[in-house]
Amino acid sequence: MKKISFLLLLVALLGAPGAHAQKVKTKTKGPGAAAATGQSARWPAGKANAWYRARPWMSGANFTPSTAINQLEMWQAATFDPQTIDKELGWAEGIGFNTMRVFLHSLAWKQDPAGFKKRVNDYLALADKHHIGTILVFFDDCWNKDPKAGPQPAPKPGVHNSGWMQDPGDPASRDSATFVTLRPYVTDVLTSFAHDKRVVLWDLYNEPGNSGKGLASLPLLRNVFAWAAAVRPDQPLSAGLWNWDPSYGPLNAFQALHSDVITYHCYDEVPSHERIIALLASHGRPLICTEYMARPRNSRFVNIMPLLKKYNVAAINWGLVDGKTNTKYQWDVPIADGSEPGEWFHEVFHKDGTPYHQDEVDLIKKTNGK
């Protein structure tokens, strides 16, 4: 994210002047669309804050086992790997992490809804064994736009997230005709785990508008909130803010004004991150940073994790174990021969469980009171 002024952040978050004067209630049209959703479905701020106070301070990582290149490889029956999941969540528990953010994928559900939900339940049981709650993510606009069920591609040497798949992909995410197939997926999964205390939060849409989609993702964003509101699970609903350009104002306003708790992403250093916290705190709701920590950008455990704890903002960094996602490499700095980067972008542990930096792990444990 480029450095921008506080005023520009405010415009980007709240949308065009007069946005608050408009009705928040949003009608959605097209196949599979819900009739309407609005502020009435959202938790009151008091309920959201009471929920947050009742939990220990949340810290953890975005989790994909090192043996999976993407969400499909994690969840499909042929490649679901409970042994690795169990082992790696044990390493997370050992440094005091208590929350993991985990991406689902609609194609894995479509292959076999019952089997998919059993695997989600198996994952939740393993996480709970390690005293770890789970944030589950539905849709995603990041990286490869044409996901396909079945065997997944091998990692491209030295390329960050070379095999990560969007969900539902492009043009599916902007085609209302596909919504009729997505609503049953969201409804089934939400209904199945609506009262499950192992699920901390439902993250309905990761980085809507990414990959150049912009406001074309707004209809699916509106619909997934409507579908989730129709189920109204026990856990809070959210979709994280991530792009502060004024052109994203309508997306940011919808996300901020319909989320029970405010989630966001920030890979910037302390001054920028602190300004974003100040801005989002104006909503009077709990704040959860669901992505941070990119070492070469000076978003590090040593400076950001204590900042988040100071402001009582939950801290979920990207990455736990170096693996097939290749997220130890920077976003736009591939290393063609796949050799070690000068500094890891993300991740905490090597594949054998040894820390990337022991001093980081010591800080994480101390900050977590471990």
C-alpha cells in the first residue's frame, strides 16, 4: 500500500460524500440472490464488543499445511493431510498462537458436500485439540482466476503463491448466473457449523475487488452477506478491508457497515498501520487484523505484533510453515532457480519445525504470555 493521507483513507473507507445519507439496505437481483440485506442483520456494537471481551486476545496465522499449494489441495479428499495439519498446529500452539485463519473452496464442496464438511470437522477437531480457534474464509479474489477441481499444479520455483486459486474465479465472481450455485454452498457450510464454538468468525470474502476486478465484485459481496444473514450463525460475520484507494470506497463502505466486527489487512510499517487502526476504531467495534507481516516491507513481528496488542487488535499474520505456497518469496520478486530469498517474506517455521528466527519466536511467545 502506498503512503496516503489520513483524509484520503477516510474517503476511501466511507465512500463518496453523502454515502451515509443513503439507505444501507441493499437489494440484490439475479439468480440465487437474496431478497435484501441491511443493518438489521448486523450485530449491535454492544454485542460485538461483548463477544470480543469474552475471548482471550487473538493471535495466530493464516494457515495452509506445508503439503498443500492452495485451498483445493488442502480440502480435497485425495490430498487432505491431517497428520501434517496436526503436527504444524502443534508448533503454532507451542508459541502461544490461539487462532488460525483458513480458506475454504467452493469446488471442494461441490465435489462432495458431505465429505467436504467431514474434513472441515476433522480440521476443527485437530485445531481444538491444540486450543486453536478458526476463522473460516469463503470467497477470494486473489491470484489464479481459473480454479479446477482435481490434481493441483506443482509450485513454480521461487514464485509467491504460484498455485493459489480464486474462488469462484473470474468471470464467475462477476457473473450473477453463477450465484445460484454458490448460495447452497455458503448456506450449507454456515448452517452446518453455525453453533460450533470451534469456529471463531466467518470471513465471507477475502480481498473483494483484487486481481483488477474492482467494483465488479460488489454484487457477489452483497449476496454473500445476504446469504449469511439469512442463516445468522452464532459467530460474527465480516469481510476485511484491504485497499485504501478512493476507487474502492463503495466496497470499503459496504464491508465496514455490514461487518459485525471490523477486519482488515495491512502489510505496512508502524506509522501507516497505526493510522489505519485509528481510522477503523472510529466504528466502535472490535478490530481484527487478519493479514500482516511482510519482513522486507518492515511489517515484522517485532514492531507490528506489540502495536496490535497495545491497541487490543487481534493479530493474524500471513503464513506459518514454509511449504508449497512459496510465500517465503516476495509478491513480485520471483527467484527463478527457487533458491533461498535474502529474507523470507512470510512464514514462521521451516518444514522441520525449526524457527526461521529464534528471536521472533521468543517475541511471539512473550507477547502471547507463553
